[in-house]
Amino acid sequence: MRFFSDNAASVHPAVIDAMIRANQVDTAYDGDAISKSLDGIMSDLFGTEVTALWVATGTAANSLALASLCPPYGSILCHKDAHIQNDECGAPEFYTHGAKLSLIEGAGAKVTPEALAARLDATPAGVHWAQPHALSITNATEYGCVYRPDEVAALGEIAKRHNLGFHMDGARFANAVATLGCPLADVTWRAGVDVLSFGFAKNGGMSAECLIYFDKAKAQGVAARRKRAGHLLSKGRYMAAQIVALLDGDVWIDNARNANMGAQTLGAACGARLFQPVEANEVFARMTPDEAARLRAQGFDFYDWAEGEVRFVVSWDQPAAEIDAFANAIAAL
């Protein structure tokens, strides 16, 4: 019973069906009808005109976005626990041709306006120091915490004041939105976000993520960057078909709600063990190695986060019986 990562979840049947329907001759690369429909579909979803491009991985989405916001000699401000810092093998630096990641502290892997302002103030002007050109945050964060619209807007105001491009890593954006229940615009472009990496692979997709540019001027050249990076797939219609299938009928948000509800069940079972609030589909709890071993002996698989700490991730397709069994096992420790 796997609670290790939503990356291992199954592909939603609607996605499989959509890819089968797309399995006919069409124009190559991103010239097909489904790929061409993404701009309009995403514009309707977010309530503003956007540029939308599919890519195969979240790493590519984040890195291409940051490369379009920051020159090689600049710096990208992000949390010290950000995925772009700790889990992407230097891809942001590679795609930007050397831009520096400048790290910020903050509880729950959140960047606060105060911490951002302090880092900007602490950066001397001049050619001897990499000057900040972009801010990147993750929603939901690497600790499963969700940025509210007012929190994003406060960061967006600082970013605008300092002429920073504003990127949101949305690998679990669906889970964040499911928690917030707010219009997508309120936590993205209305709050100052320039580009969103909209994640689908963790939420029922097979191999598709979507770059959403709210500032179309900043999208200039990103198609060429995608090609140069080796991410312009020749049969791109299969990528676009996954995204459209999950958006159709709100499958994406239903999947996220299912995962979030399962996480709430596990969080309740953890009780005082929790060291982060359960706001998306991840649960972070304190547990001794012996306790963790006892759970694994019962067939539960999960991630050792740090010494004395574990992480449980509930996937969109997690059977309710598995969630209940795991919750009972945790409570019985």
C-alpha cells in the first residue's frame, strides 16, 4: 500500500481514452488541433488571455519558465527547500545558462514578504553580485503548505516593485486550489504571478505538464527554448490530449479533492505527531524508526523525510480502504 509519492499514481481513465482518440494522423509537434486549443482553454479557465505550452516534465516546465525570466548573470530568489533547489539536479541553472539560486528561509517552505524584502535589501548593487531577476514559489509547498491569495499578492507586489519576474511551481497546484476554493485568477495572475508551471502528472496525467504565461511578453522565445531543450515532442497531440482530458468536466479538481481528503484522514490519525499542517495531499509527521518499521511490516510504504520524520502522500486514486487501514495503523502506534 503505497503512500510514497503521487508520482507513482495510475493514469486516469479519461486520459487514456483521450490519448486513444488522439491516435490518428495529425500535424506533428505542436501544430495539431488539440495543442492549438490549449491557449483558448487555459484562457477560459484562468479568466485572462494566456500563452500555454505543454512539456513532458515538471523539471522542464520550471526550468524553461525560469530561463525566460532570468538571464545567465542574474539570480532567482526561492525558498531553501524549494524543489528547484533540492530536487532538480541543477536543471534551473543549466537551462538559464548559469543563473544563481538565492535561498530564503521560512516556515513550511513558504517565502514570506518580510524574508523576501530582507533578501533584496541585503543584495548589494553592482556587477560583483548576481542581481535578482526572478522570484519562484511553490504552491502547494514542499511541506504541503498552501499559499493563500493575499500571501501571493503580497509577494507579487514586492516582485513588481523590484521588477522581478514571478514564477509559481504548481506541481501540486490542483491540490492547492482544491484547498483554497478560490478563483484560479486570485492565486495567480491577479496576485502578480507571471508564469505558472501547472502540474498534471501527479494528478492523473501520464507525462504532461503545462506552462501558463499570464504575461504574454515574457513568453517570447519560450517555444524556441522548448525546442532547443529537446522538449518539443514530435507527437505533441498526446501531451495536449492529457491536459484537455483532465480539465474536461473538472476531473483535475475532483482528483485533487479526493487526494486532499485522504490526507486529512491520515493527518487526523497522526494528531500531535504532525509538524506541518495538512493543507494539500501530503502529511508530515514525527515517528521513530521503530514505529516506521512497524508500519512497513504491515505493508505500508512511505518516505523517510528526515531523522525522526516521515512523509505520507495520498494519490488521487488511493483506495479508501487503504487510507482507512493506514489511519488505523498510525493511530494504533
